Amino acid sequence: MDYHMREATKNDYDTVHYIQKQVHEIHTKERPDHYKMADITLDKDYFNNLIDRDNTKVFVLEAYRPVAYSILTIHPPKERHILIPKKVVYMDDFGVDEKVRGKGVGKRFFEQIVEFAKEIEADSLELAVWEFNEQAINFYESMHLETKVRRMGMDL
């Protein structure tokens, strides 16, 4: 099947929400201390704001319909005398419809996102993933990402 990536529009809200809710359900099941289920897991006003912001890109991958989405935030280089300035594309969200998971769709989409990051001359593509999500960790490692920072916490 011929998939192509495009920027999402406000008309893509329902499809993106549908896929995002699938991902949210995984997180709700594994981290009920952090996430709770709701009928609306992606606020429409928030989504529309993402579409309108200059430093955010929402992409969908589609053939006959969107089957995956990603939300990217572009962070310009920070000028601090102790840091090397880097332009970072941060992947806030990445979701693939469960109906097409395991068929190479996520890999194709991720590769296109990497190409986008290169085109805008980003120095790195970064994301966060929960430790429980071994399937996602394995996927990201297969896409040549490596752990750079570990975020730790303690429930009090």
C-alpha cells in the first residue's frame, strides 16, 4: 500500500483522537497511578492550538485514510554559555492505529519524520518513553534511538 505523510489539519481531529485514544489505553492499563481513562483523551481545542502554533507540527500518515500520527515540537537552539546550541525536534506523541501495527507502517512513518527533522536542519530528534513500554522501546531502538537521559522519580 502507498502511504504518504502530510501535515494534519483541524479536520483530522477525529482520526488523530481515535488513534491517540488507543495509545492512551495502553498507558492507562500500565500506569493507572498516572493516567485515567476518559471518553475524550485529546482535547479538541488543544489539538487545534497545536495545528496553529509555529513551533509545532502534527503529521499524519495515510493511504486511503490516516493510520498514524505524530506531534512534534521544534525547539530552537538555546543560547547558554555552558551548552552547545542545538535545534531539537521533540516527539511529543507517536501513534499507529492498532489495525496496522506490526506491518512496517510505524517504521515507514518514523523514517519520514526523521527526514523532516533533517530537512529543517535539526541536530537531534528526541522523545520520552515509559519504562513499561517494552514494545515501544524495542521499536525506537530498532530505529537507532538510544537512551541519552534517564528520568527518575519516587512516589511519596
